[in-house]
Amino acid sequence: MRPRSAPFLLATLLAVLPLGAQATVKAQVIPVGPLIAEDPAIQKVIAPLAEEIKASFGQPLVNAPQGLFRGRRGEENLLGYWVADVMRLAAQGAVDAPVRFAITNSGGLRSNLRAGQLKVGDIFELMPFENELVVVELTGAEVIQVVREGLLRRGGEPSSGVLVKVEGTAEKAVLTVTWDDGKPIDPAAMVRVATSDYLYAGGDSIPTLKKGRKAVTTGITLRQMLLDECAALAKARKDLLPPPAGRFTVPVPILEAIRDKKLSTL
């Protein structure tokens, strides 16, 4: 099994140990390698579970003829855009109200979706964490600041609902953020924002998200949200296609300055 299944296996092992053994086992560092023999008793417990997981991961989801990719060397993160779009749509359904903006973190997207028939396991590889969809309220000024923090952190975190443009030079960069319809953002207006519980708690250096008001924990994991979206597309006999590019426009010299930690303000 893959390394990320280790917590599941640990929980399984603890479950089959006698209570007294659980209480008296001391932590040890044991190198794991091919020389360690498998325990037949534990394998007897794990084998059917592993087969069940393997079978479910192989279930087909939806066709992605072009694939969706995180981008590199200045390319836009179209995979991240798709995830943010699905977050915003799912959030609107969860709170039954418009959600103007969504943001996720590119570091949480652990694999690309390669072209072809996607399977359940592909979504688990993309989103291996149990992060939950959260809806909060921010002012327009705070939305702009969230975008700014994402830019300074990683050259821009995947977002939905906005158009972002950086002009000028690394020495004097100018940031412009509008709604995706080109209309200006009212700094004083209060809007609903979709994000993850990880980012809302202050993860990945976007501290302004912690100011979110009236937080709604939806109970929806980002992984299940993506699985549901793929299933809905397949049911409608539609392919999974990447969103259009052009959401973030950032000159390469400025991206390089961000990467090299030479751009401290924006």
C-alpha cells in the first residue's frame, strides 16, 4: 500500500491488539524494509481491507481528455482553478446563498490529473487530506489582501471569482484585483468566501483568512466534493475540462522575485 495509508494501518493494528498490550507498548524506531517478515495474523486482517480499498480506487469516474495540471515555470494552475471553482459552487449549495470568492492552496494539491479516464484513486492522490469546506465572510478589502498574501507566498494561490493582474517590475509592482466579471471590488462590502478549514485556521501563510466572520463548517471534505463533481459530470455525459486560463496575470520576473524571496511587498 502507499505510504499515506500508514495512519489507517496503524489504527487497524491498534484495534486488533488486546487492550493491555495497547497500554504497555513503548515507542521504538524500527526501519521498515524488505528484510522484515510480514506477520501472518496482521496480514489476515489487512488483506481483505486492502482488496476492498484497491477495488474502490479503481472505479471509473469521468473522462478528462486534456487532463488538469498544476502548471510550472509561470504557467497557470488550471487544476487549482477547477478545485476553487468546485469549492465555490459546493459552498453556495451548502449555505444556499451566493459565494463570491473561493481560495485553496496549491501545496494541498498533491498530483496532476492526467489525460484520460479518471478513477476514484486519482482524486485520492490529488487530495489525500481530510480538509473540510468552510464558508466565512470577509470584506472586499480583506479579499484583496488574501489574494496579495497568496501571491507573496507562492506566486498566487488558486482562486475562483476574481481576476488578478500584477504590472510593473519587481522593484515596483502594482497589484489589481477585480471580480471575474471585471467589476471593481468594493473594499467595504461584506462577501461570502469559500476556503478550507486548514487555510481558515492560518495554514500556508494567509493570515487574513483567520479574520473570517460567521464561519460555517459544511461537513463536506474537499475530496468528497471533487468526487461528487466528477460523478455529476459523468452522469450528465460530460467530460472534465480545465477552466480557461487568464485568471492570474503575473510577469515572469516578478514570479522569479517572489520565488527568490526578493519581493516583500505588493
